[in-house]
Amino acid sequence: MIGFIIGQVLALLYMVTFYVAWIGSSLARPVSQIALLFCLAQPSKTIYKLRLFGLTFIYLIGCNDKTWKKPKECSSSHFANVSPDKLEKKTVIFVRHGESTWNDSFNKGDRSRLSFAVFFIPNLIYALLVEFYLFVGGHSEESWFFDSPLSAKGVRQATDLRQFLAKAQHTT
């Protein structure tokens, strides 16, 4: 029974791969012709976008964002010699951007390792298609990869933070 199920899953994966390759190869020629027309019509934007793509690729290959390690020492040890009566109380809120489309495409985030590994290639293909659309659509100043906009999750994070800060401002 398990062998049958595995066979069915493998057959389904083969069929999906076949149809994706077939559709991709059918669309490759007209899409490349459209891209070539755009490149010839707006060479300065083409050079700009290719430069952005090259910088993004170099960053992807050379970045070490995933190798950051938490410091071993506790940060509160830096304040061990300061007397409490000399301290003033202030509230400082540091806010970094929410999840971007770059993070969504290339970082595991909240997803399991299996989910990230399985969907990495489809997400990368989707990101490249969006980048191609922006390129051909005349939006060369926008990019999925370089100076990325917020993902849907990042927009939710920003909205939640705005609501939290508004609520905290009214309660203090």
C-alpha cells in the first residue's frame, strides 16, 4: 500500500514537472522577444536593471547573513558598575523594517526547513517572474531583489506595530 502511494506521488511530481517544462518552453520564445524589444526600446533602463540584478546576485552569493551568532556574554554585564541612582529612565523604541520580499524568497523565517526547501525553487521562479514583469513593464526603478518592498507578512507586521504603538501611546 505504501509503495502504491509513493508511486502515485512520484507520478504526480513527474506530471507537474513535465507540464511546467512544457508551458515554460512554449512561452520562452515570445517572452524573450518581448524582453528584447524592451531592451532595445529603453537601453538606459536595461543597463540600470542589469546592474541591479548583478549587484543582487553578487550579494546573494557573498552574503553571510545566515552566519550571525548570538553573543555569549549577557549585555547587562556592561552596566554592572553603574549605580542605579545615576540612571535616568527613558523609553527608546528601535524599529527595523518588516519582512521584505527578499527575506520571503531567500530566508527560512517562520517556515519549517522542509517547507522552505520544498518551496525555495518555486518561490525563486516566482520572484524572477515578478522581476521580469517589472523589467518588461517599464518599472525598472522597482525590484523584487534590490531595495525590496515589504512582503504581505511585512505589511501585516508594520500594521500590527502601528496599532500596538498607538494603543501604548494612549495608555501611558
